[in-house]
Amino acid sequence: KLAPSCVSMLINIAAGKDKNYEGIATEAEILVAKVNTAPENLQKIYGGMFNAKNILMPELMIAIWKFQNLAKSQNKAVIFYVPYYTNIDTHDGANFYNILITLVGSERGNAVIVPTGGEGDQKHHQTLYDKGIEEPVVQLQCSEDGQNIIGLVTQRYLNDWEVEVISPKGQKVQIKQRGEYAVDSATVYSQGEKLNYYSSSKDIMFRISNMSKGKWTMQIQIQNQTTNRVDLWISGKQSNPYVTLFSQNPYVTIGSVGNIGAVTCVAGYNLDELTTLRNSGRGYTMDNRVKPTLAADGIIQTIDTNGEAVVVEGVEVSASVILGAAATIFEKWRAESGRPLLNSHLLNSILLEFSSQFTNISFPNPNQGYGVFEEDTLSKILLTPFNA
């Protein structure tokens, strides 16, 4: 859930128009889904701390299906902007809801635009084992008493392992087995190790409630560590303002939905300084695909709800730029072919054909993906006939 003022500014960037301001796709029709906040108890169990911006994935899917059915009934294309994500995911775009979104984004006449998420500099991910990496111990640094976090540990293969949580006072608990454990003043809950049939991985999801201030530790010992891959994620910033990891890895921090193949995943970028925004989620995916798809300007002047000029910044801003561009490209395709046949995959092909790849940077890369969408990119696309 986004604040109404934020939604208004993002819409203005993509398609707004008045006597003082024009967005990108000014003739586009805009539909906004009102999605309920997830219940507080469910958020604490499956997300961490309560946040009014958090929603449930089933409600998001209902909104997507309703919009899709409406578009079909009017024989129109539809482009979905999905600003929601979670950290508690295997980050390979393969879980149940990701598969449903894949089906939506792959269908003719549909596209899905997704920001990378703002986890790039938030210290909520660490790779413990990988080729050339062996970090069997990671600290969970809690700066305020009473925190509630969710964590997910995954390994690519199915080897035996030991996963231990150690409290600031030195109390230890193994979480490989399902259980509920009193640790200092906190409680550690573990679902135990489970096979993930979508991701072909072995996962342990855990929760620490009433987490005390101090340095907690997770220690993982694993067989066949030289060829394996083990990652730890904890709740994202919206559900976890006070717990971070040390050491930490800023990569594999693309939000869960952004890891799906059939979406356009957009990184935040500063076109003036030619740098990725610090909080912009970074690739790769857990299964080593390059994400994001591309980057776009994340610092834009727009109009606020009072009609005043404001400068807004963030990955959601970058995705709004691509949302407006995508709507324009869809309309160009329809006008030239007579049918709204594009989908997310074809949209990505068009965007990347025209996006810039700067000579001093290697592409694809985990910061900007396959290119950067500059200010004149859309003009180039509109001046070039589609050959299809």
C-alpha cells in the first residue's frame, strides 16, 4: 500500500497532465487498486513488525486479475505496476505467486513493471557460502529492544547442515528442526528445514519475537560447502527498521517480484551523476540470472497533490518512468499492427534495443541490468517503425 500522495506523484510521472505539467503517456487510462493493509497479527508472524504499507499477496493477485479481465472485456492492453515485494523469498522468481505473475506477464496484451525495491543498502542479506565465499558466521545486530523479525536461510543443494542461533548472552539453539525455543527474553520459532519444490532448494524459515538489543549470531556449518550456495535474508526495511546483518552482501537484494522472468524490473538511477541510487535493489537472482532488466532516472520533478513542483527520488520513480514509456510503446505497437500483441518479454526486447550501454561500464551488470533508459530513448523508439 502506498500513501495517496505518493500514488498521485507516481501517476503524474507516468501519465499526468495539466496546464503546467505533462507526464509521459498523457492519453493513457489509469486504474488504481485499493488493497487492504495486511492484518497486524499476520504481519508479525510472516513479516516482522507491523507496517501500514504491507499487504497480502492474494489480495494483490485479485486486483491484477480484476484489471486483466476488465482490459480483456474492452479488448485493451494493460500494464501492471507492482511496487510490492518481500525479502522472505528464495529470490529466484519461482514461488507460487511468482508463477501466477509469470502467467500474467507472458500473456499477449499484458506487461508487468516492477521496481527493484529499496533493499540495496539496508544490510538485510548475506551470502554465507558460494564459489570463493565462506562466511559461516553472520551477526544480526539489533539496535532496539522488542523487535520481531522473520528470516529465511536457503541452500541450493540438499546437503546436511547445522544452523545455530546464538543470543547476545551466549544462549544457543539449533533451528534445523521445527520448534519453539525460549532464548534470553526472546522466542525463536523455526519451521525446520523443508524442501522447496518450486526452487529445488532446502529452506529454513524462522522468526525471532521480542528480540533484545545487542549482537545476535547465526552460524552455519554445511557439507560440500565448496560447490554449494547458502544465503540468509531477514525482513525488509518496512517490517524491520532496527535489525541489520554484519557482514552483509548488497547483491541478491532485488525484491521478490522483481526476480520473475516475465516482468520489467527497473533499477533507480541518477542520470546527472551516472550512478545507481544507493537503496536500489541489486542483482543477481539466487539462480544467477542478471537482474534488474534496466535502469531509469530515479530523480524526477513532478507535481504534488497541491499542484506544487517537487523533486521526488527512488526506485518507484524509475519504474514510473518505464510505466509511462511502456504504455506509449504498447500504443505504438497497436497503431502499427492493429492488435495489442506485446507482452513483458517483447517489451523488454524493445526497451533494451534502444537503451544506452555506457562504454566505461560492463553490461549486463547487477546495478543497471542490460542498459540505462535515458531521456531521449522513448523518442528514438517512437521514430523507429516496428518490424513485426
